[in-house]
Amino acid sequence: MPRVANSVLEHSQERDSERYHRSRLTLQEAQEDIFSFLLSIVKEWEPEEVLIQFKQLFFEYGETVSSDVSSAIYTLLFSNDRKEFHNTLKRSCYILINNWEVARQYGPIRSLVRQFEDPSLFKYTVSPTLKRLREWMLDFIDSQDYEELKLFISRFQDDLQKGRWTTRYTSYLLVPQYINTDNPVEQREAARELSRKLKDRYKVELALYTAHSQNGYLTHQRKPKNPTVLGDGALRLVKAIVARKGQFSYKNLAHLFLEQVKDLNYSSFKKSLVQYLTYSVKQPDVVKTLRQHLSQKLDILYVEYDQDIVDYSLQLRTCNRVIDYLMTEDQRSPSSLFTLMLSQGSSILLAILLLKLVLISRNSHHYIEARIADLIRYYEQFPKNQCSWVINFLEVFQVTFAIHAENVEYNLVSPANKDTGEARYQPRVWTQEELEACRIFSRMILGKETEDDSSS
């Protein structure tokens, strides 16, 4: 071995020996020292300084400002527990991300994630300790946890342009992170907060677009952007969904259904659920297919409870199973019913069926979004031009659920009545011609809780 390499190796061994004598920590104590250190500096230091300490700790095995933390990383490495190192690194990242997210310091989040692109991780080293560190870091980069970490920079425009087509749906991809109780609390909080922000931004952009897109006084440059990829079809979709109000609104039908099934046994409840979901669907062939598929599945579902009165827990589980039938039964690939409905151009109907389920089972909302994430992960392996029908469904789903969110209100306004000079607001029944001519009025309702706040 060359003399220089020998010298470097001896220096590394001396430093490891010194840390060994300084450190008598258990693995758990070492992890807590690292977490406490990062939590204290992220609240008090400038982000650039925090990033330097993070790099010293996890990338360079160098000295930090705290000798206790330097000893802690030694303990972590020499425990020879790759999984615990992985978990420590993951939670450390989310401690920083969560605090910067709350402080609206988004630049440091991007810098943190991009540190994992540092070419030094691939450099040769004679130090056994540094070699182990880099191997474990590279393992982390190849993991699903790192893919989840990258979601936190997908909101930035330059990353959006370079990213996959699935980047548009980051708010849904974040859902599995914050409903998974095995994830660190910092990761769950950061994922929930970012998902909420992205959904709220979408709702605001959709409301502005629909309210002002028909304003002839606005120039093209001043008109709000269309947050969908549906083009002018977005307006027609919004009008069609909003027009369904009044006596036969989806909310009223859901309320009526819940009143009617209060005292039914489970067997009768399942039959009523199929009728509720297919009620008012105008395509006879689609209704026949839906009823056949759903009835076959539900007839054999939880049969041991068939004679029991339905309670909330059983109702929730049943609605979640129907969601599985409509979307993905193995949480990895699309269900046969999902593929069949989209191949028949029934994106709007599928979105409405899912909405109907949420209206009778509010706590199923996150479950639906988690299944949306499963489908996105499945289809992201394909090029965008092969996923146009899936993307159309995702866009329709986003619009449908944004319109029915708790903190936004949409109404249709007909052209002014020539005799009275007054605009006519719904509820009412719209003809197709009136629907084409009407305007959309939307407003955000301050102080209203969102689904994320209420159904976790």
C-alpha cells in the first residue's frame, strides 16, 4: 500500500480509536443525540450552517461542532446495523424538512435533498469506516424512502419540468407517507402539511380559473392559468358537476341513503349500497356491469355479519372494500373494474362513484387517496403517451373532489333575466343550452376545515 494511503488509514484508525474511548453510548442514545442536535440547530441556526453540519455528519464522517454527536455517528456505524442507520438518516432528514416547511424556508429543503447527488459518495476511500458510511448512504439512495424524500422538492418549477408526468399528483403520492404509522412522526407531519398545501393551492387555482376564464375583459396574459390538463373541457366538467345540486345533489342522496340503512342488517345494507352507487347512472350497459361486478363481490364479503345490524366500523370497512374493487385490489395494480370502466370512457362516473362513497363514509377519503397513489406508482413505469386515459381520470378525480371540498363553494349563474335584470342562481334544473351559457361563481370559505384536518 502506498505510504500516503497508509498515512490516511492510520489517521482514520486513530480518530476511530479516539471516538471509541469517548463513546460509551447505546444505539438508542446515539440516535437521540443526533436527533436532539439537529432539532436544536435547525431552530436556531441559519439553514446554510445546518446543511454543513448535516453533510459533515452523514456524508463525510467529519467532526461536527458537537463532539457528542460525532461520537454518536461512530456508535451508529459500528453497531453494524444498516437498517437502524437508514432509519436514523431518514428521520434526521424529516426533522429538518418539517421545521423548514413550517418556517416556509423551501430553498434549504431542495438543497438538503440534492445533497444526496454529491459525487463524493462514489469516491474511493481507504478508510473502512468512511467506506461503510458511503455504502449505506448509497443503499438509502436506492430505496423507496429516498423516492419519498424527493417528493418534497417536486413543487419547484424546474424540478417539475425535469420530472415525470406523475409529478402533477404529488399531493396524492404523499398520502401513504402520513397515514403509515410506521413512519417517523416528523415525516408524517411534513407529508401531511405539504399535501395539504398542494391541495389548497390547486383548489384556489381551480376556483380562480373557473371564475375568471369566461371574463371577456381580461387579456390572455391576465387570465388565471388552467390548473388541469383538460383544456376547455375543465369548464364543461365543472359545470356538469356543479349543476347536480338541489334536491338530488350527491350530498342529499348520501344523507337519504344513511337514513334508510340505519336499521338494516348487513346483507340488506350491501344490496342497498349497490343500488345507491348506481342510482341515476344513465348508461344501462354500465349500470348492468357495475351491479354484476359489485354484487358478486359484496355477496361473499363478511358473510358472518349478514344478519347483524350495520355499525360504523362495518360500514367503513365495506366502503373501503368497494374502493378496492373500483381501483386496486392488491394495492399494486389496477383492478379489472378500474380498467374496464376507463376503457369505456367512464372516468367521470368512476370519480362520482368514489365521491358517493366518501359522502357516506368520510373516513374513507384518505383510503381513496392512498389507492390513487398506488395506481400512480403502477402507471409511472409507462410513458405519458401510453397513460392518457389514466391521466384523464386523475384530472377528473381532482376536479370532482376539489369542487366538493368543505372549504370551497361553487354555484352556477344564468345570464341576466331580460325582464328583471337579475341573475338567477341555482338550485334548479339546467337544460344543456343553459348550462353552456351559464357562468361559474366560486369562493373559498375561510375557517372551514379540510378533509385532511377532519378525517385522519
